[in-house]
Amino acid sequence: MLTLAIAMLLSAADAPATTTPAAAPEKPKKICRVVAERTGSRVGSRKCLTADEWAVKNRDDAAKLNTMDQSYKQTAQ
């Protein structure tokens, strides 16, 4: 057992110390879309978000539309 430990220490000492530079964290890719402004202008503006941010925005927008639709159906009855 002791010889195994000594052999491991010697092999570790013989191995050259290599340092690999830490890779910079990869930035998420942005997706740009032209969105209509609520100012009444026909000219849209460009909005750039990550795929996750677009998914959250789409989900929130769908929830808002669903809420408005439900309130419209309640007032129409």
C-alpha cells in the first residue's frame, strides 16, 4: 500500500505542470426583432434579447392577452 502511494507521488512529481487558461464564459447569443411601439407610430424599433428572454416575454404577453380575453368574456355576458 505504501509503495503504491509513493509511486503515485513520484509519477505526479514527474508530470509537467500544465495550466490551461480559463475559458471566458460564453455570452448568450442575442436575437433581434423589430417590435411595434405603442406610441402610434408605424415605425418599429429593434429589440435584441436572448432566446430565454424572448421566451419569458412571449409567455408574459400570452398571459396578458389571456387575462384581457377572460375579462372581455365576463363583461360580454
